[in-house]
Amino acid sequence: MTSLAPELLAILACPEDKGPLYYFEDLDVLFNPRLQRVYRVRDGIPVMLIDEAQTLETSEAERLVARVDAEGLAPTFTTADEERL
């Protein structure tokens, strides 16, 4: 498992909705709570292809949202008018 550089995380966005993601280093995924989708990180490289994203079951997406809240995870980026989740 390789940690992604903060400089890379700061610019990563979902290729579909262009919104921020949440990085779960222990799962090697970037999570989009709006679309309930994860993008895998393989060998330290985020696979940001829409066709390779995995759509989660609602219960799994809810579990990751709860982790975001409980662990205080920051999104990959924020904009002035955007709210978390």
C-alpha cells in the first residue's frame, strides 16, 4: 500500500461529476459519496476511469460516509460554495 502525495490529492476530482473525493489509504480507494462510487488506487496510481469505477451498495456507501465523518477526513479539494458531502 502506497500513500498518495498530498499535492496529487489536492487536484484529484471525480471524472464524472468533477467533485471532490475522499481517500481511504487502508482500502486503496478514492470515494465519491455523491455517486456512491469508488476509484481504485493500483500500485500507487489512482485509476480515474469512469468505466473502471465501482458503484457501491447503499449500505457500503453509508459505511464509508460514516467513516468520513468519524475520522474527520478532508475531501481532495474544496470550493467556496461547496459543502462537505
